[in-house]
Amino acid sequence: MWHYFNKFRPEEKGQLPLLEGLDKFCGGISVYGPYWDHVLGYHKASSEMPEKVLFVKYEEMKADTSVQVRRLADFNGRPFNEEELRNGTVEGILRMCSFDNLSASEVNRSGKLPTGVENKRLFRKGEVGDWVNYMSAEMGERIDGVMEEKLHGSGLKF
């Protein structure tokens, strides 16, 4: 979130210091409210209305994209048939929708949203665990502690 916040922050304000961003995140301060409220809301909705809300963790998606694409197809009422599973349809979708392919597409390199924001600002690395390149282990533990506290009793773990 810190990366995206800084991408949309006015240049004259400079970057938000990482520690300040961490304090805000852990305090539930953001433009759209506490992160955990959104996570818990969507998780609850997916439990109550599994036919309308599909809850997918980014880490699960990155760990086994093929399984998650099949799960998404099933959720949308368009499961892959045996022939599609055999002929590489899933793999083709994964190639077309890969982070590398989408971030390199012309519209995402040079296009803009209706608000004027460049599409390329929406892309970063697409890597799980990249936080270790920016935060200390203690900072990570602080986030983990806050998330554990806020998600307690929900059955949801990150």
C-alpha cells in the first residue's frame, strides 16, 4: 500500500516515509479505512454468499495460478471442459494474463485512466514477499501482530 500511496501522492509532498506509512497502516488510517475491515468484509461476504463473492488470497493465486484460474472459471459458471484442460487453454490464459504480459502491454505502458492517472502506476513487481526489501523483520512482525489481532476469530489467516 505504501508504494501505491506514494505513486499517487503529489510530487511536491515527496514520498511518505515508510515508518510513517507503517504507523498509519497499523493504526487503521487510510483513505478508504482500515485494510482489515475490507478483508474481513469480503471474507464474510464470501462465506455468506459464496455464489456471489469469491475470496482469493494473492499468495494462493501466485502459488498455484492454474488451480486459481480453474476456480475462477467454476465460480463464473464457465468451468473448463476436458478438452480445454487437455489442449492447454488454461495455460494460454495464464500466459495472456501473466504479470509480465499485462504490464508490458501498450495500454498499460502508455494508457491512462479516465482520471488521467497513468496505467503503469498500477503495476509494481507482482512478487510475494517483496516487503523484505523495504522493511525490517520487526516491521513485518508488527504488521503480522496487528493483522492477527484484527482477524482473530474470523478463521482467516495470512
